[in-house]
Amino acid sequence: MPDPTADLPCAWGGPVGRGVLRATAEDFQVVEDLGVEPSGAGEHVLLKIRKRNLNTAEVAAHIARLAGVRPRDVSYAGLKDRRAVTTQTFSVHLPGKKDPDWRDLEGDNLQVLGAVRHHRKLRRGTLRGNVFTLRVREFSGDPDALAARMQQVAERGVPNYFGSQRFGRDGNNLLRAQALFAGEIKKVRRDKRSIWLSAARSWLFNKVLAARVSDGSWNRVLVGDVMQLAGARGQFMAEADDAELASRLDQQEVHVTGPLYGKAGRALQPQSVAGELEQALLSEEASWLEGLRRFGLEADRRPLRLTVTDLQWQLQQDTLELHFSLVSGAYATAVARELFQSG
């Protein structure tokens, strides 16, 4: 299956350069902004790890073996890339137990940066965001066009696409979801099923977002849109001819949202023009919708636009270095694809 993100439309006219990303793991660096200060006491240990060429699940398994605990007693706020140098925190449940020697985890691709007791388990999605440093080698492109695009991205954001990592190698997570919906897979571990279902509704979200990028409405309010406050979960319905809302949208204080499809829940649903557009796009994928409902995922919303904060860049000879911050759940590749073509 080809990359499900390869043909998604860009917002600002396509890349303004070409280069090689991830020539080495060090070219893609991520530092987690957890947004939590350890309390210094409690049943859990917050373990800060720097890893290279390892995925999050592999590190969690190493930690569980060393600590002598069940895999479910090791948790983390978010998944991080394998082919990268990433810094993230794990929590380990050790009630009434002494810490093992965490240095025994260390090797060429893993370092322990700190271990502090905490009163609460880390839960998925609870981090504030991530700070990225990307190095693009063999970059070619017009520096003036690049500077203009950087300003555009900083001031107006980028489409908040789910990245290719969400869909697995060669889109395998989508293929597994399709087989699950068709009844071809009967038994599967809960964690794997969750990954496949998330991939399915991420693909539906990308489809809606792509249509709104194509017609220019991804960062423009349609009557009946569900809006979300920047940096918060609060949502509300958009009314017609709301000049104040349009101004807040321009300032990136609020965002238009798209569907994370599932059974009806507490999330608001678009109405009027926005609702009709979304329904028309989703109705083309009836088997996917029915499958997601059947497996009980609850509907939610996700901003169509991604704000890129603290964007800094420098171009030295043929090496482009980017530094920026994104909220939790966002993909650095959504930013990169608006700037350069990788390969």
C-alpha cells in the first residue's frame, strides 16, 4: 500500500526546496515537554530517558524487565519515533519497592537522565507538547522563498495532518483495520487493535482535512463549524457572519475542527454547511464508519490547523536546521512537508 499521506495537498503552494531528512538519527531530535513537575514522593518513579534508534515500546519493555514489574506498570505520555534521538519520561509503578540501579538500562542508544518519585502514573496524551530540531542535508532551494514560507508558517500555521507514522510501514495499520472490520481477524491484542482503529479514523480525518485544504476552508469558518480554543479542549459552534470569530481565527486563538469518527458521545458535531460537507465526505467510506462504530470508539474532534510556535531556522551552505514546538499529538512532518520535499 502506498504512503497514505503522500498525495495530501499542501496549504501554501507546495515545498520551496528539497533535501534529505534523517540521514542519521541525530538529524531528527525530539524533546518532550511534559508539563509536569515531579512531586518527589509517591509510588511511581518518573524516569527521564534519552534514546536513539529505539521505539517507545522497546524502551518500556527494557524498563519493565529491569524493575521486575508487569509491562502495564510502565507507562508514558506519548510515542516517539524510532529513527531519531528523543527525550521522554516514563513512569514506573514501584509501590513499597526500592529503585533498581537505573544505570543498568544504559547503552550506546539509551541514557538515563534522571529518576524522581511521583504520586501519579503518567497517562497517554497528558504531555504539553514536543520540541523538535530537524536537520535537512543536501538542501537546495531559493533562500528568499524559504524565508517567506517560514514566515507564512509561523503566522498562519499548517494543516494538522496525521503523519505517515500513524499508519504503519506501507500503511499496514490501515490494512489491518480493514481486515478487522471485514471479520478476517477474529482475535487480536487490545493494544494492537487500538492502534489499527486509531489509524482508521486518522485516515478519515486526513480525508476531510485534505478536502478543506483543497477548497481553502481549512483555516476559514463555515457556518456550523465546531471550533476549538487554542491550547484547550473547549469547543463551541460557529454562527454565521461572526466577524469577531474570524479575527480570532486569524490570530490562531481558535481553530476549526475535523472529525475523529466514532459513536455519538459528548463531542459537538458540525451543523449546516460544515455538517453537510463533512457528511458527504465521510459517507463515501461507509464500511469504515460502521466498523469504527461497532468497535465502540467515541466521537471526538481535532483542530484542522496546527500552530507552529518558536519557529527558528538557519541555512548554512546546503544544511537547513529547523527548531520549533508543537502541541501534543501533532506531527513534525506536517510542518516539514510545507517547507521541503524529502528524499
